[in-house]
Amino acid sequence: MLRTTGRRAAAGIIVFISTACLVSAQANLSLKDILKENLEAAGGKAKLGQVKNLSFKTGGTRVFVSAAGELKILTGKDPVVTEVVLVKGDKVRRCSLNMTSEVTEPQKTVQLTLAKLYAGLFSLAKFEGQLKLDGLKSFGPTKLYHLTPKIQGGKVAVHFYLNSEDFRLKRLVFQGSTPEGDKYEVNYDFAPFEESEGLTIPLSWFASQVGTRGNMAEVTELKTNQPLAKDFFTTFGINAGKTEAAPGEIKGNVLDVNSSPFGLAIATNWTRKDVEKAGFKTGDKVILLVDEDEYELGFYAQSSEVPPPNELAKGVRLLAPASRGDAFSVLIIGGDSGLQAKLKVLAPISVKKTGN
């Protein structure tokens, strides 16, 4: 018994010494060593040099990035493209339903950072010379190297956390404030890296923003070195139809149709600008025109004015702001009255105020 106990104690001492040595070695690595290991974990400089561009999908979003760090993000259900974000240099521009704007903080820093990350195939290769090492951090039993940009831009701080065992990116954190002064924090937690199409990248990650529910992004349709037009990363290429608005009437196109137990949702390309030009106000009754059929809808200018689902009776039809994006949607509660079969993506659709 004493001999067994002694052996166990000796084994414990060996494990303790080995662990202590490993932690000491991890703590003594330089920033240069860490970044070198991170690059090798991504496939090495030669492998990265073979990739001229990369593309992948996460849900309804398609991402394209060049080796130079140009980024193009397309949103929409093929063939519809409702929104495009372009990143080039230190500029981030967005076009949503043909309305173009400059992306400001905090999203500007997020998109600039992701452009470099994707261009480096999820390594920190494109951040060379821009980072400093802030030590080894413990997250439970896991040890992560904490790296930050030498110069943090604007109101948003960026934090990279690399796994101390395989040197791959484990977590990416953005912390700062919104223009309104509210707290802004988004965490990207990356799944273990896997091999796909000859690349070793995370095939999913969980993005969570303080105060909101998180989202799981799963990578599909990963492709490299696609033939792209010379102006691909400088043109938006929105494909969402066109709208015409006049007092009491709006014409446009169907962007998507979704049926669920809750009812039917018809996404349109009508924006608030169109609604204001038509003069629609909450409480108005409007007529939806599909081919030669008419459907009466109740109009709501703001999402906050729409009654909660449990207060909406079956068969109620309404036109209101979509839950996401800048457009308005038609909602038919509890059924579609045969309307779904008549609708196709990009098909013409119109609405007019009763009495017009």
C-alpha cells in the first residue's frame, strides 16, 4: 500500500512539474514566436500565398475576400441581393436596397478587422507588425494568448485570443460604445479548426452581442481562387428590383416569401422612403395588388406599433417594417389565402391606399 501511494505521489509530482514547465514555456514565448506558430497552423506562408481570393456562405450571407484584404459581403436569397458591404483600405461602404451610405463605428472597426482576418485565412498574418502581446490569459482550464492592436482605433477596442496549444484563433472580442454612448461588445467564439477544400479553418463560430441573442454561423460552399471581375470589389451589384412611389401608391417587387405556423411573410423592396413618399400612416387601410387580386391590409409605420402575436387574430393582414433590414413586409396571420402560390421572387407587387 505504501509503495502504491508513493508511486501515485511520484506520478503526481511528474505531472505537476510537466505542467509547470509547459506553462513556463508558454509564458516565455515572444510575440514573434506566437505569430509564427499561428501562421504555420494556418498552413504556412506558401499555402496562404496560393490563395488569391476566398469565398464562403454563412446562412443567407455570401462573403468574398481578396488576398489584399478587399471584402465584399452580399445578403439575400439567390438571385436577390438586398444588401452589399464593401471594404477597401480604411473605407467601409454599405448599399441596402439601392441606398448607399458610409459604415461608421462600431461596425466600421468590425468589418475592417474581419476583412484582414478572412484574407489571412483566419490567421493573424495580415496584422503583422500591428499587434502587441498582452500576456497569457486563463479561461477556466484553457490558456489563451491575448493580442491587441498597438493602436486601437476610434471607440472600439479589438482583442484576439489564440489557443496556447495549437496557436489558432479561439476568440475575437470587440469592445466600445455606440455613437449614442451605449455599451457595445461583440464576442466571436470559434469552433475547433477543421480541414475543408485544402484549408484548415473554423467551420463555425458563435457571435454574441451584449444585450442580444447570439447567432451560430456555419460555413458552407467554401471556395478559393474564383474568376472574379476586375471591378468585383468596387461595385455593389444590388439585385432587388426597383420601386416607384407616389401619393397613395407604391410599386415594387417581391424579395422573398416565407411560410410558417405563424403565417405568411412576404418581403418587399419597399423602404421607409417609399412609404413616406406615398404618405402612408399607421392605421391606414391599404390594398395589396397581386396580378388582378386585391387584399386589404392594415398599415403600421413602426415595428413598436404592431400588436404582439398573441393579440393578432387568425386571418389578419398587415404591412409593417420587417424584423430585420430596411424594408417593409406583408404579414398574413395564420394562413396565406392561396396567396403564396401566386408569388415568385422579384415578381411585381404593388399597394395603394384605399380610396385611391
